[in-house]
Amino acid sequence: MIQNLRYALRQLARTPAFTTVAILTLGLGIGANSAIFSVMNALLLRYLPARDPARLVYMHTTSNPSGSSQTGHGDTSLTVPIFEQFRKQKDVFAGVVAYVPLGIGKVAVRYGKEPEEAATEMVSGDFFTMLGVLPSRGRTFHIEDEAAHSPVAVLSYAWWTRQFGRDNSVIGQPLFIKDVPFTIIGVASPAFIGLDQDPTDVWIPLQDRAELRPWGRAPGAKGAYASLYTSPNWWFLMMMGRLAPGVTEQQALARAMPTFQNAAYAALGQPKAKEELPKLFFSSAKGIAGAGDSYNTPLKVLMGMVLLVLAIACANVSLLLVARNAARQREFSLRMALGGSRGDLFKQLLTESLVLVIAGAGLGWLFANWATRALAAWSQMTVSLAPDAAVLLFTLAVSLTAALIFGLAPLRSVLLIPIGLALKTSAATAHRDRARNRGSQAVVALQMSLCLVLLVAAGLLVRTLRNLESISLGMNTRGLLVFGVNPLQRVHSDSETNRFFLGLLTKLRSLPGVESATLMGNRIGSGWSNNTGASVDGQPPLGANAFAPMRWNVVGSDYFHTLGIPVLLGRDFNDADSESAPRVAIVNQTFANKYLSGRSPLGHQVGLSDPTDPQYTIVGVAADSKYTDVREKPRPIAYYPYTQITGIASLHVEVRTAGDPDAWLPTIRRVVNDYSPGLSLLQPMSQQEVFDENFSDQKIFFRLSLFFGVLAAMLVATGLYGTLAYTVSRRTSEVGLRMALGAQRGQVLWMVMRGSLVVAAIGVAVGLPLALVSAKLLRSILFGVEPRDPAVFAAAIAGIAVVSLAASLIPALRAASVDPMVALREE
């Protein structure tokens, strides 16, 4: 082995160009696979950094009962009675924890005098102990902290590092959350960022204070209740359970289902006739909760793409090895004539392949580490994407597979070497294998077919990205700045809230360079929305037995003018629409078409689901615009003045500025602080950035797909060039003879390029069906483009043709420039 290794190193050192190309090709292929698998592992496959995470399960529901109110994360939202009953069911769960955010996004916090913002969650007292998450500083919560609603807080390690520079003296210091004082008692372990997709900065025990409502709800708000613990019909609480020893997921689900359904209807009585009962289901504690919805399909697409890139890279190196070994056949023949066996030759070649693979894998591992750091910085992910043991095992498995392929690639040429070849000295009579050339051409054709699949996928995803970036939002986002404000501690009634926001708007509107300003309840483009059933003139608009879905939002005066949404009929809201004025509403065009078709919408009444609720007179119809994200289709929407909806806890401010909105942020921050000292601006950014965040992660994946498509094309071009260059060099004497007999340089040029185009045509013929199938698999993430888009397929085929011509041009020119006399005398 040592002798084979030394000889392999000497042989590879004698051909530095071949060695460098092979190692770089393998490094790119293996590194790309390791990097993407590392991201997939971190987001979807890696268990939570908790004790015995395989026994932990997230809890979900298929629906919530009729008559209940739901908010939060869709199928993860449960109720306090369900939580309390599951805690008692010791034959199913060894422990159950609950957690819920204090606001949609971040909330205002303050340490000292400077206002900040942080993602804050309320959790049950045994949250850290049940999960087995140890503190890195101080302590975590006890069950008594939950029972007493203790004003204590635990910081995440990342937030402690970012905000306090890992200062140990913050333990025991006060931290104001929504102006409510808490005492910092500990810092969580570095690896733990929470149980949700967005990292948590601060945890506090479950509270029953009106100022600290789940999801930022205010006392008296529609759908919220008087206290956290007297809200049996509010589905808002997220839960995780640890299975009892010896209990499987299926057993736990069967035993917990009756408890779940009984607790679901505890305050509602019997379910309605033919009502489908909600069902409980579990998901494992792998990856980041909620990440599967955003990253599952894109990551699988990228993983498939990099595997194809690796296949192309392996095929390239195999072609290089075969061509290199063909040039060494006289060496092999001489070694066998001197007593060497074919087995010894194969071991030698396998050793050389292993050296290449080990070097390529080492380079790939370095590339994967760099790439994952770059991806984390690029995407601003706080989850650690660094390769771990699982990624290392994956890299080793890929490398061993590549080594086996390279070891088998030269096997046929070694087994068929004639011993007498060493006695043949004439290049013109040297051994030739037409089947070997055809085999190389078949491998290149397969590479081209795989490249076509990658180029089609990349083209479809890039078209999707361009469609998302250029889609009409139904408004003018240029110059718009948005930020959240929560004045809860400064107001004590709806009237005070209204006066506070009206005064703030007046201050902002008086700034030179501020064209207009308004307010909204849910930040448009953030993914959040209020959803209910509509009533028109006190009646269900689609009949008594049909549910009429409607989204709604509370907004301020001058809302549509500020956002640049056209008012098609009637008027915009104004400051006269106060809490004492007649109740008014504005609906969008889709609402008017669907629920008031053929009638003038103005003057009709619109309510929020229940006909007994207050009714609002429609005073305007606005054009359709995006509410939750850029992909959404038009839906019926009603807008209400914030002054006429009770229980407003916080609002978002939209300011239209002249020029770059980010440049106005320091001025606006100063004005807000002067108006209300210590008030924090929550998540300030331009409105266009809010919508861009809808597909920011997809943007990264789409650009990576384009990179891998181009990389595949480069590898294919390299493989085709190497194959043609080797073929031309072997046919030098033949080309010289042809030219001596009268062949023109143009004919020789076409002879070489024709072979390349034939291989490309075969590759396209094989790749088209594969590309059509793969394009269908992308349908769920495409937007504004069909999987069989002819322009994308035409561009991909044209790309293959360009690659083929570019790769064959240099070998063809070299063949056409052969001197007949030199070629005929060649040995």
C-alpha cells in the first residue's frame, strides 16, 4: 500500500494540470453537496439541542371548534384547558410545556434608558427543565414562577451576547418588557434559540397581566378575553410534550385524543350537528418548527440539483482518468510483461483514485464550511448552519461512492490491456478502441442531459424570482417607511389610545419632507391578517348555509392616499371618522364583486361575521392590493377606522417620505422619542423591504439554483473539451492523412464540431423527458410561469448548444491547423 501510495503521488505530481482539474472538480461537487445538506440538516433534520429529543413531539390540531376564536400559528394553536388536561395525563406524557409570543414579531424592551426590541415569549414554568436545557449563566424558571406569575426573565445566549457583550453583571438587573419591570435571572445555553422558526430573545413565565397579552392582544380586543386563564375558547397556545417512558407516538396519540376533544369543547358544550371534530396529531422535534413550510421544497430541489452536479463532476473525473490511463497503456503493458498482474494494476489505479478523492473531499469540506457561513450571513439566519457529525458522515459517504466509481472506471481498460503492446512503438499503429470513444461520448451525452435538467430548473426558478420582484402590489411602496408602536403603558382607555395616535400622526405629518402618514393594525406584507366571516346588511352574503370569508384590518385616516392605493368609488378615511362619528368601512374591489355584485356598494352595511355585532356603512371601494404577501390572490377585504374598533393595543405607522425612507429613520426616531420619551420603534424598515422579505429565503435558493446550473454547464464544457482534445490528439496522423489527400481545413473543422453537436443532440433528446418530469416537481414553488414554459426550454437547449460549440472550438481549430507532413512523420 505504501509503495502504491508513493507511486500514485509521483504520477499525480507529474501531471499537475490533470491533478488540479480533478481535485477542483471533485471539491466543487462534494463541497456543494455538503453545504446544501448542512443547511437541510440544520433546518429540517437536526434534533433540538435538548435532552433525549427523540421523545419530544410538537402538538398540532386539524381545526378548532365552531364558536371558538383562533390566532397564532394555524395548526399549532391550542387552548389553556387542553394544556392543563395534558399536564395531568401522566400515562401519556412525562411532561408538557406551553409557549406563546408576546407579540406578532418583536416587542418593546428597555434596559436602562435606551429602548430596544426583542422577540419575547411567555412559557410554562417547567419549560427549560422539561426540555433539559441548562442555563449558561444564572438559573432558569421553576414551576413556582409560573404559579406566581413571577416577574423574572431568561435571556437567549445570542441576545445576551449581542446586547450586553456577555456581561455577567446583568444577572439580577431589571429589564422592562412593554414597560413592565422584570428581573434577569439567567441566560440560556448557547445552542438553544427556542422552539419556533424565528429565534427567541427573552423568555418570561406565563403572565395574567393585561399589559402582557399573548400575540400582543389588548384587553377588550375582538377575540381576546379578560385573562389568560379565563380564555377556554381562544386557540392561541403552542405546546410540546415529552412522551412517557415506553409509550410510542401512536399509543400516545390514541390515549390523548379523547382528552383533547373533551377539553376542546369544555366551554362550548356539545359540538354542532355534522360538525367535524378537531383531531390531534404530532410532529417530531427535528429541525426548526415551521421551517418545513418555508424550506422543505426549495432545499429538496437544491439537494437534487447538487447531486446532479456531483454526478456530472464524477463523470468528468472518470473521463479524465480513462483518457489518462489510455495514454499509459504501454506503461501498463510493460509492467505486465515484467510479471505484474492485472490485480496489482487495478490496486495501483484505485490508490490514485483514492488520493484524488481524499484531496477533493478535503477541499470540499473547506468549501462547505465557507459556503455555510456565507449562506448564514447572506440569509441572516441565526440558526447555526455549521457542518456537524451528520454532515461529515454524509461527506464521507459521498466521497467513498466517488472513489468506488473512479476505481471501477478504469477497470475495463486494465483488464483488456494486451501484453505485447509495449513492443509496438509506432503511434500510427498504436492500440485504438472505438468502443472506448463511444463510451466517452455516451458519458458526455449523459452529462449534457443532466445539465439540461439543471438549466431548465434554474431557468424556471429565475423566472419565478423575476415575477415575484416585478409583481404589481396594487400600491406605491416607493418612499414608504413602516414601524410599530406600542403605547400600552401610556394609555388606559380606547379614547386615550386614539388621542395618542392622532397626536403622533400630527407630529409626523408636520415634518418637512413627510408627504403623508397613516396607521394600520396588521403590517401589510408581514404574513399576518385578521380573518372572519362577512355579513352584509346584517345577513350572510352567500346565504345562511354558506360561509363568506373576509379579511379585515384597522387603519388610520388618509390610509389609501398614503399607500398609493386607488379609491375607485367613494372616499378615503379622514380624521373626522372618530370614535363618536358614524361607523364607516371601506371594502376592496373583490369584496364588492363577490358580495355586492350588481349593486352599488356605497351605503350598504358590513359587519364582522356575527350580525349582532356593530355594523359599518360602506363609504368607499378601493382597488385590490396585497395584504399578507406578494403571492396571494385577491380576496374580499374590509377596512375599518382604528378609532371605531375597541381594544387596540399597538399599531404600525406608515410614513411616505420624499426620497429614501431609510434616510428619514433617525429623524422620525427623534420625533417619536420627543413625543413619547422611551418609546421604541418596532422593526422599522421600508415597506418594500417588508414585501421583499416574503421571498427573501427563496431568492437565495433561486440564485443558488442559477449558480449550480452554470456550474453544471462549465463542468460539461470541461468534460466535452477534454474528451475532444484527447480524441483529436489520438487522430493526429489520421487528420494529416486526410489533409494530405486534399481535405480542406474547413472540412476538418466541421468534422470535429459535427461530432460534438451529435453528442449534444443525443444529450438533449435524453434530457428533455427528464427535464419535463423535473419541471412538474417544481410546480408548487413556481409563480407566474408554467413548468413547460417554452422560452425556458428553448433557452436551456440553446445553452447546451453554446456549451457544445464553445467546448469543441479549440480542439477543432487545433485539428484544422495540423501540418500534414508533421502528422505523417509522427511517432
